[in-house]
Amino acid sequence: MQAQARRTAEAKAAHAALTERATALAADIKRLEEAGRELESRVTSRRDELLRTESRREELRGSIVAAEAALDADLRAFDELRRNVREAEERGAGLRVAFEEHESRIKEARRQLESVRAEVAQLDVARATSEADLTHLSAACVESVQATLDEVSAEVEQLEREGMLASPRPVDDAPEPSELEGDAESVAAAAAETAKLEVAPALTADEMVLDLRAKIDRMGPVNMMAIDQFDDLEARHLFLTTQRKDLIDSIAATSDAIKKIDKTTRERFTDAFTVINQNFEKTFATLFGGGRAGLLLLDESDALESGIDIIAQPPGKRLQSVQLLSGGEKALTAMALMFAIFQYRPSPFCLLDEIDAPLDDANIGRFVEMLQGMQDYTQFILITHNRKTMEIADRLWGVTMEEPGVSKLISVQLN
């Protein structure tokens, strides 16, 4: 019975598997049938689309043939238009050349017309001037010799024929050498003009009149305000001369004052430099417990503009620049220089902020002794955290925090 039950169970399992497989096969068959129907419909639609494509291709072939024919016609028309444009450009170039030639001839004719007009205007002006001169000369003749211009001309010609009228020479209108302000070229030109006049030939009356008129024209119109302008310029010249003299005197006085200031400054600087250098040697030896130091001028020829180099030799080291020292040695050297300057000219107050921070206990002791030695001349205010420095203070100020987050300023009077 157990074997039969096992065979029954196996048969049921095989039956279920076969049933499931049959169901899957049926679904696959259904799906394949639907896919077949879909493929048939797609084949049908593709066949219809192929027919439409064939008809469209035939239509496009006809359109291409028609377009090629139209394009050939358009190309022939374009070539014809290009040939017409080329011919038109050639005709336009020829017309442009002809136009430029006509325009140049017109410009030349216009220039000739303008020159003729200008010449006519000059001739009109000359004629009017000559008529005015003749009218003025006639009036002058009538006023001066009580004779007309024709009578005077006839009499002058008669005198010239008879040799009784000497030919005049050109009028000398060159300036005198004394009127020129030391200009060698102007003096030479005036001398040359005088020499020309001395050797110039004699002139006729008309030539002399023309010469005199030219001289008058060169002189220019008469300035009726010349006297007033001369007075103004003379006053201005006097004022400027006075101002120039004052400026020269001021410059000289300023130069003397600058020289005195430079001399006094150089002397005071030299004295101060010498004293501070001596004090620096002493304070350096005191703070370092030995050694030597000094100040050197980089340019001794110009002490006021020269830089200063600090040379230091701590005990047990060679002489070198202060830039080559350690941090503590630099601080002690700076203190020595500061104290040397205060010994030369004390300051009423001196504020030192953490100056003893890089020093050890031995150096702190010498620093404190130096401060105590200078308390008679300078009041020192120190910001410090060092106990030995605080011990020499007369009064201490500090900040405490008795309660968390609450700062309080306190002071202690020691001496």
C-alpha cells in the first residue's frame, strides 16, 4: 500500500506537471497564432505601403524630369542674364570713364573760372584803389601847389627832360641798431638793408611813390592805443620785475635757510648718533653680560639719507649682523637699542607689549635691572606674563573671571 501510495503521488505530480506544461503550450500556441495574425496584417499593410511607394516613386521621377527641364531652362536664362549684366557693366565702366573725364574737364573749367573771377576782382579792387589814389592825388595837388594833376605831371616831365629834377633814391625805413635788443641776426639784417639802400640806383617819381607806399603798407595801420598799451606794459613790466626780484631774494633766503637746517640737522644727527652708539654699546654689554655691538652708517657721505646697520657680537659668538641672531638675541638687541635711545633723550612714557616673552630667566633678570635703572626718567607700562617682571612693578592690573563667563578688572598697589 505504501508503494502504491508513492506511485500514486508520483503519478499525480507527473500529471500536474503535464497539465501545467499543456497549459503553457496552449498559451504559446495562442500567442503564436496572435503573432501570426499580426504578421499577416503587417505583411498586408507593407504590401499596400509598397504599392503606394511605387506610385510615389513614379510621381517623383516625373517631377524630377520636369524639374530638370525647368532647371535647364533657368540655367539658360541665367546665362543670358549674366551675359546681359556683363555687357551692362562694360557699358557702365565706359560711361563712368567718360563721366570722370567730363567731371575733370568741368572741375578744370571751374578752377579757371574761379581764377578769372579772382583776377577780375583783384583788377576791380586795383582799379578802385587807383581811382581813389588819383582822386586823392588830384586833391592833394590842388591843395598843395594849386594846380591840377595833369599840370603837375606835365611840369615834372618837362623838368626831367631838361635835367633839372634829380632822381630820388629809396627811402630808408630800416630800424636803427640801437633799437634792436641785442639780436645779432636782426642787427646784421638791418646793416644789410642799409647797405642795399646805399648802393641802390636812383628811382623815378612813380617808383618812389610806389616805394613809399610799400613802406607805409609794411608799417601797418596806426595803433591809436599804443601809448596807453605802452603805459600798461611798462607798469606790468615794473610789477613783474619787482616780483622777480622778490622771488629771487626769497629763493636765496630759502636756500640759505635750507643750508643752515641741513648743517644743524647733520650736526645734531651726528651728535645723537655718536651718543646713542656709545649708549648702545653699554646697554648691549649689560643685557648680554658681555659682548659688544655698534651702529654703522651705510653711506657716511650722506648721513641724513643713509641707512643704519646694527652689528652685534654676543658673548662667545663672532661679530655679525643682527639679522643673523636668534629670536631672543634679536629681542635683547632691540631692547639695548631702545634703552640707549632713552638714555640719550628719555620719554615720559613707554609702553612695552610682551617684550620679555622670548627671554629666559637670566636675561629677564638683566632686563629687570635695566628697567629699574631707568624708572627715574621714564614711566614704563608693561604687558607681561613673566613673574620676575611683575615683581618690580609698583601697580598691577589684571583680568580675572570669578564667575564663569564674567570678566572682572582688578588692580594691586605694590609700592
